[in-house]
Amino acid sequence: MIFNQEKLYKNVIGVIFGGKYLQVARLENGIIAESLHREINNRESEEVILGEIINAIRKLHNDSVRGIGVGMPSLVDVKAGIVFKPTNVPSWNKVHLKDILEERFHVPVYVNNDANCFALGEKYFGVAKDYDNIAGITIGTGMGVGIIIDGRLYSGRNAGAGEFCSIPYKEYDYEYYCSIKYFEEKYGIRSDMLFKRAKKKDKIALAIYEIFGVDLGNAVKTIMFALDPDAIVIGGKLAEAYEFFSDSMNKTINTFIYKNTLNQIHILQSQEPDISLYGAAALCFEA
């Protein structure tokens, strides 16, 4: 997975912090040379969690590293690198992450929302390399959308662009119906168990995924109305069940009123499990 541009040959580190988990990778010549994944106690203090992140980066850092990119599940002041109240991290309120990491590692640090990292990873390294206007949808613990316009990441002032998850839908919002919480709260089943049952052709599991596909299809249509992108990429934990919800999702998308748009848009499934890590590293290339 090498993106053939000279700037990608810089060695950089990508970090994805998901609240309860931490992923770090060092990219050399556009590929992951070394990585680590670990769980984090998200109930610890700000200082303890920062120490976990710093120690993980230190394990992979060497003198060849020219930058660090970090994806966070939160709003971010992109210019200042300040993180505001990450999801599932109660001790973090306003953390000057860029300043802290630059002081420790003496290289430029770039901080952004994790959904934006997903979209950026797909643009530089994934299935959306050939498109300039992209929406990347991650569906898992929550729902996030990253936006690429004219080949560049569009974050908004506080990395809040693309918060389609919070748009009201039915009784709640899109995130409720397009994330793991939907299966747990609506049907009382964990997403991993639902996936196992669907693989065994369980009719109830397949019916649940069919309903899920309709809701996700409506979210895709909302994004199409707002952005009119060339491609929409779907990834995240729930995308592993793509085969079970894609038919109902596509049938719903095909009710979009602008047929010319339907004929041109590309709905893609993410193929690289670590694509958000690649995208975090690519924050350095974007800069």
C-alpha cells in the first residue's frame, strides 16, 4: 500500500486513540514498519492517559521520524492541537496535546478527529485514491464522517465538519441507528454475536441487518444531499457485516431523487483494517 508521491517517503508516526484503545504505527516509505495496539483504562487521570500515549509513541519513535499525526474521538482545535472532551475519556476536558507531544519528541505534531483520519487514510492509501471529493463513514461504537474536498481534508474550525451522526433521525439521531449501540439497546444483542448468527443464516439476525441497512442508506442519502461527493467509503467495526446490510442499504440509496447523481457516485467498502492509522500519519503529509 504505497502511495507514489515523494512526500510520502518521510518517516512519520500515526496514532489513533479511541478512548478505550490505543493504536500507534511508524510508517516508513508509505507502509507500516512497526505498530502496537493496546487497551487503555479510560477512567484514569489525564496525566496517566497522557503517559500511556507518550510511552507508546516512544517505543516506536526513532531519529528518522519527521512528524506525528494523532486522531482523537473528539472536537479538536486543529491549528492549536487542543483536544476537547474525547468520547469515553471523562478526565480529559481541554488538553493541549500538540504542545505536549512536540515538547517531548521535538517534531511537528498534527491532531485531528479520528473520522477525518479514516477519510484521509482512504484518500492516500485506500480504496478512494482515485477520487477527489470523498466522504468516509465509520460505523462502530459511534458513527463518524470525514470529508475530503478537492483532494484535501476539510475539518472545519474545530474538526467538527461531517458531524452527520448528530442529525435528528426518527426518534433519536443517525448515530443511534448506525452504530453498535443500536443492536444492544434496540435488540439486546452484542454486535459480535449478531454477526456470528448472521453468518449462520439466522433469519432474525439477517432481518436486523436489513433494517440497519435501510437506516444507514438514509444516512448516506443525507450525505449525498449535503456534499454530492464522487465516492463514499464505509468502514469501521460494523463494516465487517457489509454483506448482510449492503443490499437494503443500496436499495435505500437508489431512492435518491437525483438520478444523475446515482449514476455517478461510487459506494465503496473499506479494505484495510488499519486505514485510520495510515490516515493519522497522513496528517503530516497534508500539512
